[in-house]
Amino acid sequence: MSQRGSSGVSMARLIKFGLSAMPWLIIAGLLWAGIFIKPKAVGSTVEPPVIERSDAFFGFAAPESSQLWAAGNHGKIIHSKDGGTSWKSQGPSTAHHLQDVAAWDTHRLLAVGNGGMVLLTADGGVKWEQKRIDFLPASLDKLLRVKALADGRAWAVGEMGALLYSGDYGKTWERRRPAQDTAFNDIAMMDEKSGWVVGEAGAILRTTDGGIHWDMTPSGVKSSLMALAFRDAQNAVAVGLEGVILVTRDGGKTWRRAVATRKDGAPLKLHFYDVIWDGSRKQWLVVGDQGVYAKADAEAATWTGGGLDAMELAWHTRIASSGDRFYLAGATLGEWSGEDGSWRRLGAGK
């Protein structure tokens, strides 16, 4: 055989060997890459929005104009320094749902919620102290509302008749009424001595000695009362489920029923969850289920209402005024400029 022929046969054998070894070379290369080559992220990390669609905020506080705080499900606390334009998550890691937040000023705040949980901060939310009020029943220990008053005083109410007082910025708490099988939903203290509590089945309690003793006051309704607010020592409004509005003009001794209607005269029978007295506009404002609101003048005699916006059908448990705006917390977090103004949902996730 010639040298040219031998070279051709050798080349053919080499090609055949290369083709047969190719799969094994590919497998070996993949194994080597999987062991020794670490993937590197390309591009920037996408951060989730501070306010997500799954969020619900049950409590709201506005210690001063443009300073806003909201607390809600899964222990989420968010803070805005610019009236709700931008928000920052500023709470500790906790699995407990938070039901309310209150502020003494822009630095001292407290939040309460499920599991008898109390969260405290003295530096504007940089650090939070977590504690559980361990004398509450282990099975039903949800704190529903908290109010921060002057000189570090605070009151909290909740399930199983929880009616609690703190005189040291929420660091320690004491029970001011024995446990009972009912829920208290809100508390309003006019001063160090006089205060009122509302709760399930139309319950209204009154104290005149700083919460040492509480007396039941007939409300005339069986629907659960969710919130109350006082304009002064004599005039107050309480609201509740099934469109209940109660008005007192004698400091809570007696209460009368009022009815809110839409502009067409139809009664508003949706649940009401919160009420405030807006001194700058000299009017009462109520919010509740399905984006509903109601308002009345200082006498609280005639109530009219409707929807915040044609597209806003969410429930809201809190309303607060700050500057010339109202802020609502609930299934959505939003800003409202009043009956003849605009409604704006807050947060990119909305």
C-alpha cells in the first residue's frame, strides 16, 4: 500500500474515533462546568414594592403633617415622610398581624396586634422592642386598638374584655377590667379621668375615675360598635356594624340613633369601622365597608354619604387627617381630599 493510502486510512480511523468519543467529551465538559463554574447574576435585583397587593393595613397614625405610619398583616409597619408619596418598610420581623399603631410624637410609637403583641420604638422606627402581654388569655389574645395620650400614657383594648393601661410609654401594662367573653373595639379618653369604651353587641362602658371603675351605659343597639370619637366633653359619635351611628350630647350618659343616607335618600346599611372629628372642617367623618363614607356637621344630626370613588370598593378600618388630606387604611391604603375631591391609592403594589 502506498504512503498516501496509509495516511487516508489513518485519517478515517481518527475521524471515526473522534466521532465515537464526542458524546463522552460533551458529558465531561458539562460535569466540569457544573462543578467548577459558578453562575453570576446579570443586571440589578428587582426589589418588591413596599406596599403589595396582598397587604392589608388595619392601623394608621399621623403624628404630624406628612409623617404617616401604617401597620397591618404579617407584622408589616411602613412609614412615609412625604405625605404618602414614598414609603419605607420600618418594622421588626414578626409573624403576628398588627391591628393598630399610635404615636406620641415622630419618635415614640407603639403598635399592637395578635398574640398579645406590643411593639415599641423610641427612635422613629430604627429599633423596635417586642413584647407579649403574658397575662392575656393564650387562646384569644388579640389587641384591636391602642391610643397614645400625653405624658407616656396609653390604653389598649381587644378580645376577651382586654382593657389595658400603660403609664410608661407602653413598657409595662396593667389590666383595668377583669377578663370576660366579649371584645372591646375602641377606647376614647377625654382626660385622665373620663373615658369610654365600645365593643361587641352594642356595649358602651364609661369611667369617671381614670379607669379604676367602668359602668355599662345602654346603647339601644345590638350591633357591634367598632369606633368612637369625641368633639368635646359632651359631644361624641360611635359607629358600628350594619350602618349603626350613635350620637351623644350629654357626655355619653345617653345615646340616640342616627341614620346616614345616600344623596338619593337610600339608607347606608354597610358596616362602619371608624369615625373622626375633623376640627379644621368642623365635620364628622365615618368610613367602612365597600369604600363607603358618611359625614355630618358638628351637631351630628344629619348624615349623608356614598362612595370614596367609583372604582374604590375596598373596606377601610381607619381614617386619619393630616394637613388638608385624609388617609385611610384597610384592604387598600389611600389618600382622600374630601367629598368633592379625589381618591388616590398609595403604593406601587396597588
